[in-house]
Amino acid sequence: MAKDNMNAKEAQSPVKGQFPNQDEIVCKDCAFRDKTKVKIGNKEIVVGVTKAFCEKYKAPPESNGKPHEILFGNGICEHYEKEE
Ligand code: SF4
């Protein structure tokens, strides 16, 4: 019964979760990316590439972070430089 109620609420909600994709985001091999990694068991997850800030798009008050299109739309970045 509770599960049915939850599914009904989810179906009615116009709000959808959006998450950057670490395998597709342009930042994944950029020299300016946040290089934070998290190790879970034997797996290393590159959490930094999907963060909202990097060396070019800094936190406020310097900037508001990466543009939405870069984070969520796999957009290109004018500052991108492939890491050597
Ligand atoms: S400079 Fe652009 S491509 Fe590089 S990490 Fe920042 S937002 Fe991503």
C-alpha cells in the first residue's frame, strides 16, 4: 500500500532529478577539473569531474560555477584543455 502511494506521488511530480554524467561530461579529462576521487572497495570514483566548480569556474563570489549546459547537457566548454 505505501509503495503504491509513493509511485503515485512520483508519477504526479513535475520535478525530476538531474545528475551530471561522469563518463560524458566534457570535464572528465580537462586539466582544470576538480581531481577529487573516492575509493569504494576496489572501485575508484572520480567525483570531482561532476562538481559544480573547477579552476576556471570558481565558487561565489568569483563565479556561479559551471554553466548548466556543461553540467547537465554534455555541453562544450570554452576553457576546456585536455590534460597532458
Ligand atoms: S574548464 Fe570547463 S571543461 Fe574544464 S573542468 Fe572547468 S568546466 Fe569543465
